[in-house]
Amino acid sequence: MNNLPKLSAVPPRSAMPDAMIRLEHVSKTFPGSAAPAVRDLSLEVPEGEIVVLVGPSGCGKTTTLKMINRIIEPTAGDIWVAGVNAIATEPHVLRRQIGYVIQQTGLFPHRTVAQNVATVPRLLGWDRPSIDDRVVELIELVGLEPEMADRYPAELSGGQQQRVGVARALAADPPVLLMDEPFGAVDPIIRARLQVELLGLQAQVRKTIVFVTHDIDEAIQLGDQVAILNVGGVLEQIGTPEDLLREPANEFVAEFLGTDRGLKRLSLIPVHALDLDPGPVVAPGASKQESLVVAERYEVDWVAVESGGELLGWLYLAELENGRVPAADLRPFRTRLAATATLKEALNAIVTSRAKAAAVFDDDRYLGMLTADRISDEITQ
Amino acid sequence: MNLLSDVLDFFLTAQSWTGDDGLLIRTVDHLALSLFATMVAVALALPPAVWLGHRRRGAFLAVALVNVGRAVPSFGIVALALPISLRLGLGLGFWPTFVALVALAMPPVFTNTYSGIREVDPAIVEAAAGMGMTDVQVLRTTELPLATPVIWTAVRVSTVQVIATATLGAVIGWGGLGRYLIDGFAQGNDVWVLAGGIMVAALALLADAAFTVAERWVLPRGLSSRDRSEVETVAV
């Protein structure tokens, strides 16, 4: 085999040993173009992570992606995939170990779903029964009905076609997956569903994924790390979505992340990440005096009524009259927030509730109360 | 009125069909030469067209060939091939006609094949390469099957044209159904002229129908009916 890496192809161990994909000073200048599309780009993608390349058009994100499987040949620099020098490997040999999903799906219209999915295993010379088993497994994995196996791509919806595209890319169980705006051509509802499905799928298969999009929200939702590129293939910043949103490296990144950066951060933080305060809570039968003290501490004009871990409801202090706190006829907490909800959802619950607070539950167990102040403290700390 | 019934009589007379100059043998000759010429034209035009289309090169050649195909009359090629054939000792008739017909069929086959391959959705070609297919595998498993409808249409149109044009052979002394036209004109026999014309037209229509029927087995499944019906051909 002439595709074995040469001795020099072994990556230096000092560099991040976990990097499944590594770009070293990679540049690409297209023929007839003065300015490079990608300039001296270095990037590492750790094993099992999703790294999203995002940026405005002309930022070289797709060019960068296509250099990894050498659909586009880099002008300069080195690319390592799974410890192998991609530049020194025969393109077709390299590509059989890299799943590839593109926006227009690129499904073979003259081949059935099953035949499409079987493409790479067939190229690799798997035997027939193994291929058949794998096809069945994958069609199920991406959430398609088994009877779709014999359909042709033209008979599927856009979302279904894209699922077939993902199944085809995963067929030979490659360690690496390249996804080029895979959800760009489907409508927003299907896109949202496919995004959630991809994360679910990734939790099972743990591939190293490079994902290209121009949609910063998609990047934030899907990326373990997000790389923001600027025109000319300049890497402006790479980091976890939270890092980027908290501390954008420069003006460009901040602007690209959008003016609602704070809100975007909220959508990344789950409610259970905060130490929840019980809030202005009293037990049924508490005195008016007791209730006043509790309410004052939280600077509110109402109290919630809790009994044995169960939240019964709330009432204004003004409704207390002279008696004690009742156990019935209380105002209900309409929005019951799950501990897994995001702070963005929590904030929505808060601003739409009359008590200006959201009660958080783990199933039926009351965990505590969240207010807008508390959320604001969290993201400004 | 008389002419039509005379033509009918001609077709219904057994002697018209038999013998060395009968309808049967001339039809067989005509068809054999036409199919042979078309096959040779396909064999010559297809490989370079496929390869150039795959490489996405040679658009100039494709356009030039169509224009040449449109501009040069088949009769001109016959006239050109005749002296060459005589010099080579290949004689009158068959070979010059054959050359003219091959030349007639090649441009549409070349051009349609070229553009059929070239216009395969680049996303599909990229996906095929991205899956790890070699160059030849991309061509064989993806580009060729997807271009089949266009190629098939070109071969069909060429065959029909060749059958119609093969009548020219009679001008330079070859047989075939053209004899009825040429001899009919020469001897003022309208029955022959009309009968010959009807036979040639019927043969061309039959060939066209045969191609349509064969489509079911030739064209890859999965291509939507839209893909098939919108197949355009640049044939003249």
C-alpha cells in the first residue's frame, strides 16, 4: 500500500495528543485570485468534539472544511487526520475514513436509500451481510422508517434526505465527520429538529465533527467549540460558546455574536447550574408577621406557600388580612420550570409571571425560586 | 386517387417484396447500414465525449461539432467521400454512404454525451468523490448513469436521422430504400417514389418507437419523470 504514512507523518507527541484533526499553518489561494481564501490557519479539533466553523461569507469556512478531506487542495501547510498526514495520503483512501455531509445532500438519485447508505462500506469491500446489517442499523439510528430503505431520494422530504445523508456519512463508522451547512436548505422547524437529533446522535456515536455554518445560533447550539473566522480565512477566536459570549476577543467577534449576546449566554446555562434560593416561602398556617418578614427579605409584596416539598401557590401580602396563611385558595404558579430548562426560558417565565419569579421543580419536588435579579447576578459576576 | 391505390397495389403484390431488388432485401440493407453506421458513430463519439465531460473540458469542441454538424450537408460528405473511396478501391455506394452517415450521427452523440456528463449536479459528483470514490468510480457509478437519459436521447435522434438520410446512398449507386426514390424520379414512376418514402418514414418511426420502449430497461430507476422528460437534445 502506498498510502501508509511516512515516518515524518507521525505527529509530534508534544502537540495535543487528543487532537483528532489538526491544521498547521494552512493556506489556500485559489488560482487567479490575489488574496488567499484561507491564510495561515492553525486549528485543533479534539477527539469526540464538535467544532463549528462560523463566519460571514468569504471567510473561508467551507474552503477550510474541504481541505480536510482534500476536495480542495491546500496551497501550504499541514493537515493531520487521526494521526495521519492527510496531504501524504491518497485522497480516496483518506476520504473513506471521513464522513462527509453537504447541504444539497448529494444523494445519488439513481440509487435507493439503502444503496446510498451502503456506498462507503461497498467501496471498502465489506461483505454483503455486514453491509445489509449496517444499513438497517443506520436507517434506524437516524430516525428513518425501515421501509424507506427501498425508496429513491426523490421520494423523500428534505429533512428525510438530510438524515439519509448523515446515515451515509456514518456508514463505515469513520472517526471523523465533516458537515458543510448540512441543515442550510431545510425549513426552520425541520432544522431545529435536525439540530436536536444531531446532538442526540453525537451523544451515542461520539464522532469528531467539523461543522460549517453561517448561522451563529446554530454554532452556539451545536458546538463544543466555536471557531469564528473572518474574511480571508483569519481565525479571530476559538473557544466554547460560553467563553466567546462572555469574553469576545475583539470588536469583530462581539459584533458577529450579536447585540443579544447576554441572552444567548442565558440559553447556554441550565437552571440547575445556579444555587437556587428557596425564595419568599412560608408554611401554611404561618402568621402575618412571619410572612411580612419573609417578604421583606426578598423585597416582594407576596409569599409562596410550601408544604412538605410541595408548592401550593402564592398570595399577595395584602390578601392576608389578619389571619394566618391558608393552605387553599392560593394563586397557582402557572409556569413550572424544570431544573433542566435554560436561563433564557427561566427569564421568559419570570417576565410573563405576575409574581416576577419562576418556581423551579425537579418533577414535583420544589427546588427554589428564580428572579430576574438572580439571573442578572449570574451573568455579570 | 389512382396513385394511392396503385401504391397500395404495389405493397400488396408479392413480387414487390421478393427478389434481389425487392422491398424486403432493400429494407434489410437500409436498416443494416443505418444501424451499423450509428453504432460506429456512437463507438467513436462516446469515449472522448465521456472523458472530456468528466474532465469538464472541451466545451469549445462540443459547440464546434454541433455547428459543423448543422452546417455540412450529408450530401456534401458523400461527394467528398466518393473520390477517396474510389482511390482506395472501396468502390461506389456502400462505403461513401457509410462515412457520410457516421459523420452525420457523431456530432449529436458527442455533444449530448458531453453536456450530459458535464451537467450532472456538481454536488452529487462532489459527494461521490467525498465518499472516497476514485475518479473512474465516480464516472462509472455516478456520472454515466445520471447522463444516460441524455445520451439515450441523442442515440435515438441520431438513429432516426441516419435512417432517413441513408436514402442518399442510392444517388451513388448503393441499394437500400433510396433506390425507389432515385429510380422512381429517373423513370417518372410516382408509385416507386411514394412507396419508398412511406417505407423510409415507417422505418424511422418504428426505430423511434423501439427506443422509447427500450427506455424502461436502459434508463436508471429513481430519476424522476421530470428528469427524463426534460432531457434536451442539441441534435439538429
